[in-house]
Amino acid sequence: MNLRPVRLCPALVVLASLLSAGESQAAVLIGNLPASVAGNSVVSSTQTLAVSFRTPSVAYAVDSVILSLATYATTAGDAAVVGFYTDNSGIPGTLVTSLLTNPASSSTAAASFTFTAPTGGISLSADTTYWLQVARSAGNFRWNVGTGATPSGLATFGEFKWRNSLGNWNTSASANLFSIEATAVPEPEEYAAAAAAGLLGFGLWRRARRPA
């Protein structure tokens, strides 16, 4: 039996290329890792820490957050509360989507820990200010600080702040070490344009193949 080679429609090949190009890879939205540890800030029942940033002109879905921590041991009862919050006139507002899932740890040594977002990620709108807040629900631990570790990335850094036992937020001079991994979310118009181009190309291809 002779098998005839299959010829793919060029328009479909182009469509597939356009759609695959729209599938973004995870990148550092903002962060200051790796950096040398020069100290730390305590996360306890009387102190919560946060860092603000503004997203670029593209929406992103957070995949994970890496924090450089010390004395963090879940086996000893430490329980972190890490999440993204809206901006409320320069301080953290309401929680976005849900909290991140905490990693396990049986050591108090300084290390980088990855906190993961729920399936589908945590959606952050374009051109919007958010806060990454680090708190605790049990125990206490330390969020490491770096020297000259100004956060950078696709997003724009805002500021670091800390909240005391009275609930008052204050500006912090400490650059806590972190990295936010996120994936760009293509606009619906991009998929629509790719589909339209593919259909148009397919129509032209079929017309060209018709016998005269």
C-alpha cells in the first residue's frame, strides 16, 4: 500500500505558530534574589511585613513567590501567611484570590523557600499597584534582608513597609529578599486576531487549490 504524503495547509501552520507564540513563559515579575544576606526582619504576632509594586501594561498570573527566610521551621510550628493584596491608599488592602501554599521545613537555617499559587495562578491586572504581604498565624520566623538589594524586574518597585501590633503601617528601610515568578496573560484580542488570520489564510489556500 502506497502512502501519500500529507501536505499541511500553510495557513494552519501559521495559526499554530501564532497561538504558540502567545503562550508566555514564567518570568521574574519583580524581585531582588539572589543577593547576599545582611540581616533580617522578624515576622511575628506583633510585626507584619510587605512590599509594593506596580504591574506593567500587561496582566500577569503569579505562579510562585520565593522568600529568603531564617528560623522558618514548619515542624516546630511556624506557619507563614503569604498573599497578594490590593493597594489601599499606600498600604495593603484586601486579599487577591487566595493565600499561597506554604512549603515545609524542618530546619531553622537560612534558605530560599518557594510558596506556590493555586492552580491557574493569582491574577494581577495590568498597570495596578499590589502588595506582597508576609505574616504568620503561628510561631515566628525571619525574612532576610540584603544590602543594596533594590527590587527590579518587569514590574515597578514601590516600597517596603511593616505593621506594628497597633495595626499601623510604617515605611521600612530594609530590603527584604524575594522573587515573584509570574506568566503574562495574553489579551483575548491576540487570540482573536490569530484565529482570524488563520481562517483568512485557509480560505485563500483553498481557493488557490481549486482547479481552473
